[in-house]
Amino acid sequence: MKKTLILEIVAATPHTETGIELALLESLNGSKVTYCPIYLYLSESFWNTPVNGNELNETSHNAWLIYTYAIIGKLVQVYTFTQNQLEPPNILQQQERQYYDSLQIDEIVKRWPYPMSLTENGDTSGMSILAFYKNLKYSVLTSLHCTELLIQQIKPDEIIIFNGRIPTAWPTYKLGKYYGIPVSFHERGSNNRKYVVLDEPVTDISGWQKLISPHIHRPFRSLRLGAGVYYRNRRLGISNTFGQFSKGETRNTDLKHPKIDSGEYAVFYTTSNYEIDQVPPLDNWYEVGKSQREIVMTLLELCFSHDILLVIRVHPNERFYPSLMQPSFEQASDEKFFTDLNMDDRCLIVSSDSNICSYGLGEKAAFRFSIGSSISWELMYAGYPVAVLSKSLGSGFRGVIELKTVEDIVNYITNSTSEVDKTFPLAWADFQTTYGEEFVYFESQDNNKLLILKQKQLEDHIDNETFTKFK
């Protein structure tokens, strides 16, 4: 019998629900499943919250979790750690393991720019294990320690965890590799009714490209019909799952510079550098230079030598993070670096919180550059070529312009074309609106945040009394 270990390292919807969904599916398909929400021991009051299964919409997230774990506990072994198992001396022994250096924990901790959690109350919401310890390294070592204890006890044939990018997940992935155990990663799907399972962390573009590739070969007519709706909604700020950053932008492109009116400018769309710079495997992500800042300085020089103004559109996602950054990263924000450049008359900065229309900037520009942000494919679909200066989900696909050297950029500026091959933008739209597996045991609620266990789907496996009387 196959033995599956599913580790839950965050307590955030819909990821908790996805882990439980996979636990149920694996169990009912004949696997021996151990499901371990590492964070559960953190709250003394966690198990004392009354739960009424008929009033789930009115209960707290904790209460919902208790109820759900009790239900799946009838089919899956739910393993939780005690406080005594996770005393600091036990955790810190991880640093003495022979594999410790290969896990790159110290490097990950150094790069992670945010405080321990996006929540301040230390409960089991968000990245709760981080909120509890108030120490990133200790939290990462805790996840690592829990994982190793379970590997030694259960001897699983496979491990499934969330995402693979955040600090508490990456070492778990590396530890599984060390023990020769395949590790898979779950993430949300194209809408709140779907999820996806990848063979590599979400930062590995090869896994996503395997999912995108079949969409390249779909009939053009069906791709075109869906793409029109998708890109129109994107521009209007409408999204099925992820927040749409264009929401709140106006049609205003009124920047005070004569070259804006004449269209003698290039626009560079930045990425949220925290998503790249904190992850060691992505050290070679950028093609022209070692960082986004180096790319900007290169573009500044090249644009100036060709009498072109450079407009830097800072990624709107950056506006959410300055107040969350750890003090040691206060000076590390790319946006601050770009803002300081605004004193240079060779460039203009459009800040992350500006309502200037990102699309309008691209439509009027002579040249468009990006770090593979989704606006690249949106502008390409609208008929405007975009040059990508990094690896991206579009890397290697037909029609995607990739510039890897300074010479490539010079040639692009001097010999640019207005022709656009829409193969990838069409496939991207189709992928974005369809990818993922439908939940079997959960259904989405109107608030699009909490997924509720479908009791009917489990009635053949669990008696009704469990659903109605558990507290």
C-alpha cells in the first residue's frame, strides 16, 4: 500500500482545503495517508472552540478547521505535534545535520523580506507558525524538524506540501529530495473551485510550461473567443481568483514630459522582486544583469544614448509591502531605488500606488520591456510587441521576444518590429481560465474565500452522526 504524507505549513484558505482534499482523494483511492497540520499545537485554545456543523458560516476559521479535521480523521490519520516535541533544543539540533548546508536555510532567511506573518495576533490564520515564533529561522527549523520526524516514523512513498516557495516549504522539499522521496506541490487553480498539483515548486517554470503547452495547439477559433473575454476582464480589473492589479487604474496617462506626448519613450514594467530574489533557485532568473536594478541601469544608458525617455512602471503589488517589510529590508525595496532615480531627467517613475493606466502607457510607447509580468501577454494580445528581459512562463514559446544581452536590446531598439505573433497570449488566456482539477469534497462560498466541506460526498464513508454531533 502506498504511504502518502501531506504536510500543511500554512493555515490559509484555499490551501488548507486543498491539502485536505488531496488527503481524502488519496485515502479513498487506497493509499495510507498521514495528514499533518504542523501549526495546530500552537494555540492552547484551538481544540476548545465549540463547533456546530450546521452553522459553519458563522464559526471562526479555527472552529471550521477543528470540524473538518474531525471529519477527515475518520478516513485519514491526522497527526499533530505536542509542545514538548518541539522544544528549542530539539529544533536547533537541525543545524548539526549533515544535510543542513544543502538546504540553504540561512540564505532563505536572509532573503525573506517580510515579518513573521501577515497577521499580528499569532493565531492559526495566515502563516501561523511564523506568527507564533516571531523568528523566521526557528519557524523554518520547526517545519524541517517535524518533516524529518514524520519521514522517519511513517517512511512515506511521497510527500505533498503547499507551494514550495515560502521559507517553511523550501527546506521540506529539499529534505524530501535528500531522503529520495518524491515531493509534489499544490496551489490554487484557475478559479476558486479548482486546484493544481505540480511536480516541482511553483517557482520552477518548467512545471507550469508543461501545463501551458497543450493550449498552444488548440484550434485558433476557440482560443480567440475565450481570450477576448479574458483580456477584457483583465483590463477592467475583474478576476476570478487572484486580485487584479489594474483595478482602480484610470485611463489617465498624463505624465508631465514632452516625450510622452510624442511617444518617444520606452516603458519598463517591473516585477515584484520579492517573489524572485528570496528564492535561491531563481538566482539566474534575470537575463540582462543580475538583478532588476541592473537591468534598469542598463536600460537607462541605452535609452539615453538613443534619445529615448525611460518610464518605469513599478509593479502595483509593491504598494502592499513597504509596511510589512522587516526593518533590515527597509532600504532593499526596488521601488525606493527607482524613486531615487526620478531625480534623473532621463526617466520617469510611475509609483506602485499610481492610478496611471499601465495599458495606456504601453500603447503609446515606442518600446515595451518587462520581467515577464502578465501585462506582457496582455499588451501582445492587443497588438503591441513586448520584449522580455528575464526567464518567464513564455520562455521558448512562439512569438515571445526574449532579449538576453545588451546587444540584443540595442538591436531591438534600432530594428524593432510592430508585428506581433499572438500564439502565446492566446494560449495563456486559455490556460488561465481552465487549468486545475475541480474540488470533489469542497465547494466555494459566495465570499470566494472559505471552501466548505461537502458532506454529501462523504456520506458513503462517514456516518451522519459525525457531521451533526461533533464538538
